Amino acid sequence: MAERLTYAFPIVDSHAHFPVTNTIGSPTFGSARHALLTAYAADRQARMNKEWGTAPSEPPATTPEEVIDVSDRWAAELDAKGVRWIVFVTGQSNDLLAGVVRRHPDRFVGYAHHPLQPGAGAELRRAVDELGLKGYKLLGPTTELPFEDPSVRDVWEFCAERRLPVLIHFGYLGRGGGVVSHARMSPLSLFAVARDFPEIPFIVPHFGAGYWQDLLALCWSLPNVYVDTSGSNQWTRWMPYPLTLEDLFRKAFETIGPGRVLFGTDSSTFPRGFAQRYLEAQLQVCYTLNLEERAIAQVFGGNAAALLDLPLTPVGDAGSGS
């Protein structure tokens, strides 16, 4: 049996997806997607698997029995990889994901994930108060209403009341045939709401996924905007100027310091499971930048734990009810 990985501080993966079929809010790009776009997306995925040395993903869970199996498999994966907590920001429906979290409440955290539209506030309150979910996940490029629309103001009022973290994907969405143009592509489309509700921690994943300058501007302007480091961040390859992972971390630290940067992987399916290489690459960058150990511990666990009120007892003590 492989030796369990250990780290000098607790690791919290603040951005993952529970692999179950028909995830709510995932980009469909229309009900009748053109065959050429489907083929292009499949080709890009196949090339990405080769670039990153990853095997094709296993099919997502489709039955209650498979959901249980994958839940237990993920808990074992966290043990093996030395990860204290994982935050699943999607998982088909709020009810299904809440059930997954209840199966391993000492290791899993779940976010509500339903469209921002009239009635979203009531569903979010139910998801938090009745189901026990701890945040709200949205996709900017599939959100049809402006964030500041009066019909959804109750969402932000509830999030402000509870200081509920809200993670919103901005920037490029999907692969071949993905969304690159939308009224809510840029993090700056959140400015009015984030300014009016400074109690809400807004988390923007993947360093803005192509909208890095806009995200930095939003972070500079407001104290309640956080940067999430998750994913391969391959979008840097399609920028008109050189940009590396080290550049992203350095500029984030220069702009907002380590207290508003959250480690994540965007992990989901097996056989890959926890994206260990993302953790290793990001740790290497932080040590290369000569960040103090205490600050590195914040980025890779402490900041997320503070936002979500999570205990950071050692992995070996996770089952003790802490």
C-alpha cells in the first residue's frame, strides 16, 4: 500500500466537483450542439489528456449506489493524499450533494449550486438552513440576470446576513465551443453587488480564467474579493503576453497578500481523483517566492477554514468528531 502523504500544515482543497451525472448549471451551449463543435471539444480533451498524462475520466455516478461508492472513494482519496477537507462546489443538486456531505461530514463541505433567478434566495436559505451547505456556486457566463437585478437582491441579503462565501466562475467556460462572450464574462460585472455587500466573501476561481487584469482591479477596489487558484490554468497559454503560474501568485500576493488567496484543484473524476500535481506545483511556487511558512499555511488551508468555520485538526484525527 502506498504511503500516506503528509504536509507541514492542514490542506483544504477549496474547489472540487463531485462526479455525478447531470450537474446543475453546467454549460450545455444549447440543446442541439453542432456535431463539429462536439468533435472539436472531444479532440481538445483528448489532447489535454496526453499533455497532462491523465487517463480518460471514468463515467460519473448515475445511481444512489454509485454515489455512495464514489463518496467513500473520495474520502479514502483524501486520506491517501493527506488532504484535511475538500469543498465540492457542485454535485448535481443541492439535495444530492448535501447527502454526500452527510456521509463524510468530517471531510466534505458542499456548496449550493442553482441558477440565480427569482426564487433563488428561498432555495439558498433552504440549502443552508435545512441541508447544511456552506456556500453558493454560480457560473457568470451562464447567468442571464445581472447580479444587481432587484429580483435577486434577497440572495445577496441572505449571504450578507450569514457571511456566506459565494464562488462565481468568470472567464472562459468549457473547452471546444465553450463560452467566450457574455455579459457576465468579467469579474467586473460583480462590482456593484460586491461593493454594496462587503460582508459577503466573493471567491473568483482559476485566477479569473482569462480576466486576470479585471480580477486584480476588483481585488484592489474591494476587501471582500478572494482569488481561487484551482485548475490547470491553461488559459494563460492563450493570453497575448507571457504569463506563468509564478506570475499569477506573485501579482496576487502583491495586490491583496496571502490572506485572500485560496488553494484549489478543480478535482472531480477518477482515476485522477485529487489533482496532486496542482498542489505540488502551487506549493513550489509559494516556496520559490520565499513566502513565510505561516502565510503558505493560510493559502493552502487556513483561509478556507476561516471562511467556512472548519476545524484544522490533523488528518489522522478527522474521524474523532472534531
